[in-house]
Amino acid sequence: MPVLFLGHGSPMNAIEENEFVQGFRKVGEEIPRPNAILCISAHWETRGTYVTAMENPRTIHDFGGFPRALYEVQYPAPGSPELAEETRQLITSAPVGLDDKWGLDHGAWSVIKHMYPDANVPVIQMSLDVNRSPQQHYELAKEIASLRKKGVLIVGSGNMVHNLRMVAWDKLNADEYGYDWAYEASSKFKELIANDEHRRLTNYQAEGRPFQLSVPTPEHYLPLLYALALKEGKDEVSFFNDKAVGGSLTMTSVKIQAV
């Protein structure tokens, strides 16, 4: 299976019809249909690593201040206790807990629902351990690489450039708007990704002020490292939804696929 990093952006993308939603839908049509999905979302941070292991994960509305219609969305995809257990066994660098309380947060369902609107592909989530360094997250991701060969679509969901404190709220409805530093960082991110310079991407804080502004906290960036860690030698990298919004966010998404 391919590997995806999806810039999920605002939860409103779950119910709006826009170019980003169209991009999610298109990539879902382009890639082979998965047997199951494993999603690493920016919105599930834990102490230790966990995977959801329930039969029927709940739809989590982990946000505030949005229209009622967004809170009414349900995405009733089944879970996969079997995939959760297989994932747990594959990871040997750290103990992995089986979780029966979380479900699917908006980093997962708000994008997956556009790819598979019938909610008929099993979905599990794997958490981000707040105690691990970016390099440790990258190395952990490599331990689940064999799932690709078993028809599992691994999705990292976050945003490369994600600085909510600096959002230009009055420009959110503009077709595209980014600060100079956001464009500079985005361009450099894509260059490093295209050239497989993963060491520099895991050590992103050493890349200068634009990167530091783009990743003030790591949770929306780390899912990208999970996707990149799973790239194999003959895989091709392509970008889509490659736009800046609100000045300090980018929706840039990545598809990694065997040629």
C-alpha cells in the first residue's frame, strides 16, 4: 500500500466542500483499496504508545466553537482488534498498550470520511508518545513497515506548518494566504522530503527560524515523520493540497507510493 501524510487543517473540512476535500477524495480514488487503515493523528498524545483495539470506535468531537452540524457528524467505521494486536507485536522498541476508550478523533475521521465515505474500511489509531524524541518516533514507525504489504494504509494526519497563535483569522477565507516564513519553510520541507533528507527533518529545530515558527509544538509535525519513515527505495513521493491558509498553516499533503 502507499503511505499518506494528510494536512487535515480545520475540523470544518469534514463538512465543507472545498479543494482540500476534493484532494482527499481524489487520492482515495487513486490508490488501491486498503484492507484496513492505521492512522497516526496529531490529536492523540499519550504517555507511552497505544493503539485503539475496540470493535466499534466512537467518533470523537475533540474541538470547540464550531457549528452544530459538525458535532452531529458520525463516522461509524469498524475497528480492528486483530490489527491492533498485530501492531502491538510488531513494535519491539517500546511496550504498546491496547486502548478501549479513545476512538477516532477529528485528525482521523475528518479526512478519512472523504476517502471512504461509506465507513466500511476498518480504522485504528496509534498514539503519539509525548516522551519520545522526533528521531525515536521516526524509528518506531519503521517497525510497522510490514503492514504496508498486508494491505494496510498507514496515514499520518497533521500539518507541516501549524502555528495557531499566528493565524490571520481575517484571511482564513482567502483562496491562499501565507506569511513569508511559512512559504519559506514549506518550500524547504518539500525540498528535504523530495531528497530523502530525513535526518534533517527529524532535527527540524536546527533548520532555522522559519521551521521553528512552523512547528512551535511537535504534535502536528510528528505524523509526517511516521509517513516518511515508511518510504522505501523505489517509492515515489508526490505532493497535493499544497496551499497555505490563514498565514500560518499549510495543507500540504504527501503521497508515498511504489513506482
